[in-house]
Amino acid sequence: MLSKMLADEIRLLPYFTREKREFVMLKEQNMEQAAAEVLNPFAIAQAQLDEAADILQLEPEMHTFLREPMREFHFTFPVRMDDGRTQVYSGYRVQYNDARGPAKGGIRFHPDETIDTIRALAAWMTWKTAVVDIPLGGAKGGVICDPRFLSSTELERLSRGYMRQIARYIGLHKDIPAPDVYTNPQIMAWMMDEYQVLTGHQEPGVITGKPLEIGGAAGREDATARGGIYTVREAAKVLEIDLVGTTAAIQGYGNAGQFAHLLATELLGMKVVAVSDSRGGIFNPKGLDVTAVRAHKANTGSVINFAEADNISNEELLELSVMVLFPSALENVITRRNAHHIDATIVAELANGPTTPAADEILYNKGVYVIPDFLCNAGGVTVSYFEMVQNSYQYYWDELMTQQRLDQKMTTAFHAVHNMAQTKKVNNRVAAYLVAVNRVAQATRLRGWV
């Protein structure tokens, strides 16, 4: 369905100049194409794998095996609410592949959660752990709920109820959950404690992203954004760009987006001119002060109506002329409909699946340098792996050591992907798949599975 604004423009076509008529007709064509574009995240993940499998010339059996999750669990469970009612929730856990090690992946609490989103995220986590070369597989979980409308006690009961459903299927040597959308260290603490109640023994490494006081890793809080910033730094090197004083825009102002704002300023010397959340965005060409914007969001619940900036839409933010665009929210924000209008030199995907395959092709042909999601945002799972290691031998690193080892992992992974892209003459996402899928396929062969 056309937007009212576009419908009005089409109605007024006879009164426009020829150039204006052509522009409106192009917008209508792009909207119709976007409507027909496949946006199912798991279908997108499979299509991306298919392209890599074709280039790698994977045997058909291997390709078939890697296209589907090895295991998935669907369940319902009751939660007692504060008013005495019992609410029944639906949840999932998908273990996509564990050929390279125990499955690893976050848990989402989201009202619009779907099994195909969970499958896609578990697949991307499989490729993510492989591309940064840590000995883990990929998994994901979620509950269909809106935690914003739950009290703290209801949220705790929900968290413990979910753990009771998945406890038999997870463990340090099976599957290690972590926080994701609308989950946090406190929720991980409740889940870890419930696992201990159920099993009768301490196993802190069964959950990562925990509070520091009970086995969390120093440096985990900003790890996703920090890893992405390291890849932007390396991209600037290969592109021969000096980032100091250049501009950035951040779509999505949760944990990753806020730390990207801070670190782009502190580590790269950039000027963040626009940020947004689910209610809209703000723009100031002179730059946005991270401390002031974070305080405003904390006080009001959104970045909009910030006194030192103009309000803009998320769509307008994505099309700003900036050096680096950080999509840091949810899936499918850059599509065939708007990819032609992306005006960034580098797109650094801190979100999972923000760019569709059709948009990828458009950006590649435009010369936009995309740092794909499962490389760009792999800092989180990398530091989660570091947390598991520290839990296992009960010796904990300081934050500087975590950052140095993260830098080493992300830098090595970036150049493996960049070099593959240059060698194979493909875009960076395909190159990342080639690196990751080849590693998972090789582990599968060595195990004798296929």
C-alpha cells in the first residue's frame, strides 16, 4: 500500500515539472518492488548461504545439511502474574550447528518474536563464531512477550520459567545462552541461578553476559560496539580514509548504538550527527554530545525532542550523507526500496540482518563498503567466549586485557573477510560467508557427519 504522501504526489503528477514527475514515479516503482521483496529473515539467511555454497562448490549433502537447524525446541510455560492471574508464554531455542563447538547465542524477549527470526539469528551466530574463529557453534532463543509491561518480579518468574524449559538442553558443553534484545545481565543472573537450582551444582559458564560480581567479564558491556568500531577503523585503513572529524549516523540507540556513539567519538575522532530509536531520530550537523543525549533518553524514554537537535525520522537518518552509517536496531531496515538513497561511505552493521540481499547488491554496485553484521557485531560473542574461558579456570582478566584480545580477534577476522572479497571479487557479506561456511563445512567433514 502506498503512503498517503506518495499517493497525494501521484494525484498531483499533472501539475509537476517533468523532473518532479520522473522522481515521483521512481519512488512508486521502488515501493512496489520493496513490497514484493522477500523479508523473511530465515529465507534471507538461507539465500545468503546458497550463494556462498555455490561459490565454494559445496557437495549437495553438505549444502542441504547447513541450510537447516540441527535442533529446535518449541514450548509453552505458565507464569504467575502479580495480580494472581496465570499468563501462558511461548518460547523457542534453536541450536543451528555445533560442528565447531558448543552452540552459543542470545535470548530475546520481544512481542513480535517468530521462529523464523530465531532460526535466522541462530544461523548467523553459527557463521559469526566461525568468522572470528572461536570454538563455538550457533544458537538463539526467545520468548514472545513485552518485558516493558512486566514488573521486576514478573520478569524474574518469566526468566526462571524459560530456564526450566531449556535447562535439559543447555550446558557449558552443549549450548551457552547470553543476553539479546530486551534481556540484560540481571535476567542472565536469574537464569544462571535457576540452572543451579535445577542441576544442584555451580556452573557459571552456562550463561554469559552476567553481572561482573557473579562471573561476568570485564569489558562485556561495550563489546559489541567496540568490536564494530575496530572493524570500522580497519575499513578506513584499507580505504585510505582519515576518519578524524568525519560524520556518523546511528540508527538504533540501545546498548550497541549508545556505545557506538561514545567509541566513535573517543577512539575514531568522529562526529556523530544523528541518532534514532523506535520513536524517531535527532540530527545536528555540528555533532551530538553523547553524555547529553544518553541523559535525555534516560529521562524521557527516547532521543526525540532533544533540545540541541532537530527531530528526523528513522528513514531520513538512514539516507543522510555521512562517512559511516551504523544500523544498530532490528532486521530489514535497508531494502531495495531505500538502498539507492543510502549516502554513506561505510555501512557498519551492528544490528543482525539489517540489509536485505537485494539491497546488498545495490550498495555494492554503488561502491558502499558494507561491514556485514556477523563480522561487525561479533565483538559481543567474542567477549562472551572470553567470559566462558575465565569462568572455566576461575581467573579473571582486567578490562584492558579483554579489549586487547578483542582487538586482535576482530582485526584478524576483518582482514580475512576483506582479503577474501578482493580475491573472489565479491561483496563483503559473501566473502564473510565464504570464510565462515568453509570453516563450518570443514569441521563437519572432519567429524564424519557428511
